[in-house]
Amino acid sequence: MSTLPEAPYPPTLGPPRRHRAADKRGRRIGRLLRIYWRLSEPTKDDFALLGRRLMMRDEPAAALVRAMRLPKDDPEHVSMAQFHVALESGTTDQSPPALRAFFATVEETPSWVDRELCEHGATVFRRFGQNANDVLLQLSLIGGYRFGGPVDLLAETGGLSGNTTMRRLGETQTWAIAVGRPGGMLRDGEGWKLTVHVRLMHALVNEAFERNGRWDSSEWGLPINQTDLASTLNLFSGALMMGVRALGVPISKDDSRALMHLWKYAGWLIGVDEDWLFDDERDQHQLSYAILLSQSDVTDAGAQLAGALVDVQSDLHYKFAHDASARYTRERLLSMLEGFLGPHGMRDLLLPRRLPWAFGIAWARNTISYRLIGPTWAGERYLEWRGRVARDRAIFRHFGKSAAGIGALPVGRHG
């Protein structure tokens, strides 16, 4: 029996054409996931729900964007400056109604949020160190380019092409790092603020592409929809843990639950429907398997953006021996991708094949770090140190000596 929840919405919209366009391919890619976790086959109702939510947006954030589109002399207009003030210090009675309503939503923390468990999950995330950096780039991000839809939106926005590639990738890492910092998901924490910032950014992209005529919703669904948003959230929780396990990192049941809870709260804050947020890792994989079966085939945008991310390794900042470091980083990336995606995945994305030698090095490093040093009296401090080194290196490589951060929200007609 499926573990997916019943749909809370009436079936008023048909699914886009991409829905279940490559079922057999999805089953091939998801075979090991289904067997390992003993997942159930999705039901017709499960697939219907996935199709409907491809046509559903984050409505609280969309309402805020509509207020930003009002004329500047309208008393209910919300400016970007007002949003940033509210993000830092909250709203007041004089704030526009839409701004007060949005922040009332995100500040009303659900009763199920366990702050101690979130902090535990953040600790787990930090201690993954370089493994998290590798999995989020290779399995989660580039691996996700094997399916049409979100990758085509990225291509349309120019978010991962040309000169913006390095910075956009660094921005994603900056957000994830902020979520995992001690106290990062408290109201005044950097992770909380950046998550709300990204939520508005998503809504602005949705609003722009829903009206500019450059996006075919009948083919792909809404630009940033609930199904794709839930799928993206999995990349930081369930998919991340599957990836680091593949690199030899042991994860206990308590650590798994804690990491799931951290990203469950982050998912709620970024606007994922609450019935698609999980504490149990298997439940997350059950949803992810159903989404995988409903995905479309690879598109030209997937290979374009995957190639851009491989090529950008030459443009990163390296402290020593730039050319040699860039060549090694590129070869290591391709080797890791071979291990995660396999021959089919590399061919899908038109990437050059390599032997997965980097997996062996990762296994040796992780055996020493997590199985030999980790259980000792100094293990916790050692893993925290290794994680901090990996985070600092990742931020330096993408931003150099510039301050790391998330891209500024577009102002334009939003004030």
C-alpha cells in the first residue's frame, strides 16, 4: 500500500504533458532505490496527486508578489525594501496587509518543530563535510538534470550558464550551509532568513514566467510547482543520505531522523505542502520514488547545464597551482559522476566517461574519518573541523575573497 497522503485539493486541473512521459526510464533509474527500501508501487491516486501539484504554486508567497505588483502609490503595495526590513526585524501594524500576512505565515512555527532535533540534524549535516558538497553537486544537482522541467526553467533564466554558473552554484551552497549552522533555523538565524528569501525568489520567478509567454505550462506545469519543490527538498535529505552512504559514511537511525527533521522544517518554511514533509527517511523515499516514475525524459537543457558545471571548474578560485588544481577537480568531478550516475546517466548528459577512482579515495578517507577517528574521544571535534574546512574551501572556490551570499532579489516593477 502506498504511503503517499490523500490529496487535499479538488482535481480541477489536468496534469501537464511531461507527467509520466518516461515511466519505464524512471523505473530503471529507481530500481535499486525501490529494492533497498522495499518501496510500494504508487497508486493511481498517488500519480493523480503528483500531476495536480505540478499545476499548483506556493500561494502565500504568490499573494505577496501580487502586492508587489501593485502601483507604488497603492496603500497595499509592498516594496522590496519593506520585505527586507520585515525579514530582519519583523512587521509592524503599519506594514502593508500582504506583507503582514506572509510573515504571519512563516513566523507561525508549527507545533511539530523540535528545536533540539533540528540542531542535532544541523550537526549531522555539518559533519558530512566534503561528502555533502560532493553529493549535493553530483548526485542531487547534476543528477537532477536527467529530467526535463526544472532544468529547462534554469536554462530559460540563464541561472547556470555563462558567467553566472559559478556564483549561482555558490549561492545554493551558501543557503545549505546557513541552514546547517548552529541556530541557523531560529527566527534570527541566517538559514531562516535565507530560506524565506529563496521562497520569495521562487515566487517572483513563478510570477514572471507565468505572464511572460516564455514558459509552456501545458507541457511542464507551473514554473516552480509543488511537485518539483518537494522533489528538490529531497535532494538535501533523503538523496543526500543515500549519496553519503554510497561514499562509505555510516548514518544511525537517530542521525537520519534528525537530518530529516531539519529539512522538514526548512521545507515547510520554503513553501512545500505540509503533507509532503517527513521525519522518516523511508517515507521520503516513497514519495521520491513516485516522483521519479512521473518524471519526463532528459532534454537538451540537461546536457547543456551539466557541461557548464563541469567546465566551470576551471573558473573556480584555487589557493595554489590553479591550473593543476582545476584539472584535478574536473577529473575528480567526472569520476564521481560516473560512480553516482553510471553509464546511462553519463550518456544522457553527454558527459565524458571516467573510471570511478574518486569513489575509492572517498571510501578510504571516510573509513578513517568516520569509523576509526569518529568513535574516539576526539571524533566529534575532528568531524566538526573537517566539515568546517570543507565548507570554507567550497565558499572560497566559488566567491574568492568576495562576500558569500544569495543573489539580490529583482527590484524592477516590484519597488
